[in-house]
Amino acid sequence: MTARGRRNITIKDVARYAGVSTATVSRVLNGSSPVKDELVERVQHAVTTLGYHPNAAARTLKTRKANAIGILVPDISNPYFMQIIKGIEDVMALDFSLLMASSDEDSNKEKKLLNVLSEDRIDCLVLATAGGNDEVIRTIDEKGIPVVLIDRLPESLANVMDSVVEDNFWSAYELAQSMINLGIKSLGIIHGPMSASTAYQRASGCMAAIRQHAPRLAVREYFGDFTLESGERAVEHFLQEDAPEAIIALNNLMAVGAISKLIKHGFVIGKDIVAGSYGAIENYLLFGSSLRYVEQEPRTLGKLTGRVVQRRLEDRHAEVVSHVVKQQLGITVK
Amino acid sequence: MTARGRRNITIKDVARYAGVSTATVSRVLNGSSPVKDELVERVQHAVTTLGYHPNAAARTLKTRKANAIGILVPDISNPYFMQIIKGIEDVMALDFSLLMASSDEDSNKEKKLLNVLSEDRIDCLVLATAGGNDEVIRTIDEKGIPVVLIDRLPESLANVMDSVVEDNFWSAYELAQSMINLGIKSLGIIHGPMSASTAYQRASGCMAAIRQHAPRLAVREYFGDFTLESGERAVEHFLQEDAPEAIIALNNLMAVGAISKLIKHGFVIGKDIVAGSYGAIENYLLFGSSLRYVEQEPRTLGKLTGRVVQRRLEDRHAEVVSHVVKQQLGITVK
DNA sequence: CTGACAGGAGTAATCGATTACAATACAAGA
DNA sequence: TCTTGTATTGTAATCGATTACTCCTGTCAG
């Protein structure tokens, strides 16, 4: 009934149909060396009438170029990483495929995926690591698939391979400073998991700002794990005593959890309590109350990452680059 | 300095190191036929000490299995599609890679990407088409890469290949009905682009509900394009006359645009005007006002899609299935 | 004791493209 | 006319794995 499973058209078929050798077909297709106009036309005609598509596996096997880059992030459904991926896509050529996988913040799953991805099917790997696989990553990079680290930068890999990360320290510093400038007397900080380099650096940034600009601020801390629920728990924790005048959540998910919990407790954000978030909150504009936040620009980061990848593909021996991108501070107001 | 570019370890190296033939190595690796325990051990030892990874291209070339599925959607940064992808990932084996691309709702770009993807690098293609490529899609499916259509189902392809779509008609019907039941006298409807099957079916569902349950309802329509901006324009359009008592946006982005515009004009959602949306709005809970919406469950749809893919991979000649999934109605209240 | 058969391992063909090298034709210069 | 060079095209090796076949060895029924 259907023609499924029919043998595919190969370069041989095209060659036979056009009455030339496979070498000539290949040359026409890749423009790798000159071919007489007449033959070019015959080949092109054969290609279209037969509906020929080159076999990517065969080409990859011979040329050692996969025309694909791998992207491994902790969570593909996180809009932050999606925007980064979108940014990478923006700058990559159309015939470059993106091989994606998500580790779900699980080092073991990440390790397995790294193994699959290192089977020579990608030309470059963009990686936001869940941690704990430094050795494997280093091996992949050394073995021949260049790695570009994004978002998270394990200490042992810094300056060993290319990286594109946010300036977590200074962005958090400025966020904290902008809240201190409002003259608050007390502050609740909701941290991420200290195993993540991002969380640690944001924490350091906050603390530095406090030490420098408000050493006598009453600070209370809660150690969450970057999830919405831990934001909620943080607020419950803070409300066991007098509520702080301001609250900072060091990622957007925790901010959402914290703010929704505060609202449930009857707080009016921006009036009863000042809120700050590392990362914007989607559709917060609808809500219309005030929020100070670090304006991450994942799409821009993605584009930058894409350029780093291209540079690395062009020259495997180019100097290692480490981009640390400063973010802007934003504020939504009623 | 670095060892980048070093020749990779191949199956030959493993064979030599273990003192066996490549055939034996392959048999050990794939368990395709029995091998004596002693040799198994020698081979496994060689594999680990040499750090051997099979070459995916070579394997794919020979076996015609890519161990990868392609996913082509109009917009990867749309959380709806991301959740679908996440769902697919949930059910696929770990060694299956996802090759992703996004067409940006552009038929031409989609066509190019379809060509790249059909170069034998995937075993199956999951596609939410931007439209206009029915013939190409049919060819790919017939040529040997089975296609599973999701979200959008072009008429000419229905029942030709597997599909997983929402029951747009009935979900929209019920959304409209639930608003009619509130006793409204006038309604503004914001449509998507009629070229998209989803938009058309949602429109039909709304209209059917009105015809059946409130034939005398004063209905006004605006034809948008599923973007946030067109939602804003729709509201501007409606407000040129008396505001309707209720408003339905037939996708979530237009709903966000419409609602934010209404708020800017001083409307209190749920009090001055009733709002309905096909698809939930992220973080709307924070906002806390009432909204009726069709609760899409993209992750569930993704899992279902994954199962359809697996079934198709197992048996290329299995009967074509068309899943039409009914969505739930949701409501957020103050 | 012999032929049949099965388990286990090796040899070499194969997948479909690219490309080094060889071969050919033709034109220009000696 | 002969040499040399240039422009095209073809031939066949190659990439790294899988697998059809072949071969050897030992077991067992007859």
C-alpha cells in the first residue's frame, strides 16, 4: 500500500542517471572543484527528478563533521535555557542541527547523556552542567569535541574550555544595593543551592553589597534549592518572626513562590514589603505591582554562545575565551 | 599542549588490544551472538582502558538506525511546545537523542529544515507544521522516515500519518459555553490566523456554542495572529465601541496582550469584564483575578506523542492512529 | 568410527559519501 | 611535431561499524 521502507536514492543512482561518476556528483553538490556546465546541469536535473538527499551518516563518517551541535542543559522546559537555545539557533546556519537533551539536574543522567553525545555525532557541545562530571567533560573536550560551558562554571574547568556565564556576583550586588538604597532596615534573602556556582556567586554578591553599604542591616537567610516550593517555604520561615521590610529571591522561580505566598498572607508587594528577584517573572506586568529584578537576557547570552561556538569550530586551537556578561537591573512599577 | 584532534579510538584498536577480531568486539558490545566469557572480559577491559566510544555515524550508516528523533515546531521558545518536548523526552529511552529545530511559523524555513532533517539522521519526525508543506511532508513519510503530526493537522494529511492533537473544537465550545452560562449579553472574540487548523477549529467551537446556547448574544470578532500584540490591538478595536461584557482570546499570548491592555484602560478583570483564554497564562495566579481558560496539558500530550513514536518505530506498518485529546476547563479565582 | 550439527570466532563485503590519485584531452609554447 | 601544463573526469581507497559467510572444533547419534 504505502511505499515505506523503499531503498533510498544514493549518489550512485544520481551518477548513473546523469551518466557521470559519483565523484563528479559529489563535486557538483559541494562545489569542491570545477565541473563543466553541461554536466552540472545533468547532475542537478538528476538530483531533483530522483529526489536525492545525501546521507548524513555517510558524509559524517567520511568528513568527520556532523553539522550538528549538542546542547545539554539541566532543564529544557525552563524558559531561561530555552531562550538561550533560541539565541544559539539565531546565529547558527540553517543546516546546523541542534541535538538537545536535559539532565534534570541529575549528575548521573548527565553522565549518560554525555556519553551518548560524545559518540561523534556533534561538532561541539554547549553545556550547562548539573555538576559532578568535571572529568568526563574534560575528556570529551580533549578527545576532540570542543565544549562551551554556559551558565554554570565549575572551578576546575574555568579557563580550560570556552565559557559564557552571567556576572552573578555583580548583578546580585547591584540588586541588593538598589534595595538597600531604599533605606530598608531588614532583609530576607532566599538562596539557591550552594553547590551551584551561580547560587554561591549571587549570595556572595548580596553579602558584599550589604557589608559595604549597610553593615548594620538585619539580615535573615533561607537556603532553598531554586524551586518554586522552596520560595514558599522561605516566606513561611521568615514569617515565623516579624516580616522583613524587603525580600530578595536569588532566582525567579523562588521569587514566584515567595511572592505568591506573601500575597496569600495579605501582603501588598511594593507597599507592605519590597520584593527583589534575580531574573524576571513572566507576565509580572499584568500583576502591576513593583518588583526589582536582575534582567537576565538569555537570548542575548545564547547569541553570544553561538558566536563562541562558531569561532571554536573555525579554529579548534583558538585561545580559550571566558565571557562574563553583566546584566541590567530592571524594575516594574504600578 | 592539549590533545585536541587526536585520532579517535575505533573498534579496530579495541580488537587489537583485546586480541580478537572486530566482529567479536561488535558481538560483545551488542550481545548479538554468544561469545565465550573469557573473550567478553578481555573486550570489556579493552573498551574501558582505551575509553572507546562507538562511532554513531558508522553505526547509523550500516544499520540505518539513527537512534534519534527529530522535532520540528514553529517556536521552541514557546513553553507550550517545550512542555510537549519535555513529555516526549520523558518516555523516550536515554540513548535516544532529540534533534530539534524551529520554523518560526515560516513555511520556507520549515521546508529547508525538513530537507536537512530528512538526510537520514533521524528515525522518526515529530512535526507541528507551519503549513504549506504538505507534499514535502508526505514524501518524507513515504520515503521512509515516519512522521507524527502534533498540534496542527493539515486536512490533506489527516489519516495519512499518525497524529496527536487537541480537541480544539470541543475545548473552545466548552470555554464559550461556560462564559455564556454567566449570562453575558455581549462577547468579543479574538481569533488566531485562520490558516492554522487550530485557530479555525477553536473559532468553529466558539460559534457552535453560541449558536446553540445564546443565539442572540451580541458577538464581535477580531482576527489576530496568535501574537501578544494582536491581542492588544483586538482590545483597542473593541474599545472603539462599548466594551463587551466578556472577552475570549483563542490562545494564551493574545490573552496576555488583551488583558494587559484592558488593565491599562482601567478595567478590573472578573469584575468589569469577564476574561477567557484558550490556554493558561503563566503566573496568572499571582495576579489573583479571575480567568476562565482551557487547561492545555502539553506535557501529557508529549508523553502520548512519545508513545505513538515508539509504536511507530516498532512497527512501521502499524495502522495509522489519530489521537484527539480533550482538554479540561480551568478557572482561577481571586 | 564417521557424518551431521552446533557453538564460537574470523574474514571480508557492505553501508554511502568524499577525495587522493590516475587518466584523458586539448592548447600553448619550443 | 613534441613537450608540458591545465582543466575535467573517472577509479578506487577510505571512514568505522555490522553481519553474511566461512572455517574450525568438538559432541553425539548411528
